[in-house]
Amino acid sequence: MKGYNVEINHRGASFHVQTQDVGMRAQYIESLIYKSGKLLSSRKTFYTQLLNAPQFQEKIATLMSDQHNAILREIAEGKFDHYLTAEDKGENPEGG
């Protein structure tokens, strides 16, 4: 199953969000949020309860899309702003 890889610019910083199905052995999808190559956060959603569901693949695809888009919204809403540096925000740390 394919995954999602998106760069989102927010307040002068570039965040990279990657979401993928880790596979049937692990039975979860995982989203990773990076800034400047550094892993900031991860989110896992287990799908064990969906294993025998009709249209399993479609449900996993929807779960991945929903989780990925939720993280993009959270970045846009400022929920990851505590990771921004003064330089990202365009602030002059020397005060001049």
C-alpha cells in the first residue's frame, strides 16, 4: 500500500509528514513528523479491529488519509509551533 510524503511550510519552517502502513505483522499505520531532518513526533493507529472487515484495504487507506490530513491541519493550526526557532519565525535574536 502506498503512503503519503508531504512538505508543509508553516510560519517560515518546513515540516515533512510521512504516513505509511507498517504492515500486517505490526497492524498499524504510522505518521512521522520531521523538521530539518529531525524527528519531532510520531503517531500510531492500530487497525487490528479491522483485519476481518469487508473492504479492509479501503478502510486502511481511509485511516491513513484521515490521520495524515489531521496532522497537516494540526501543523497549520500551530500545534507544532513550540518546535519553531526564532529564525523560523523571522525574529532577530539580537533585537536589532
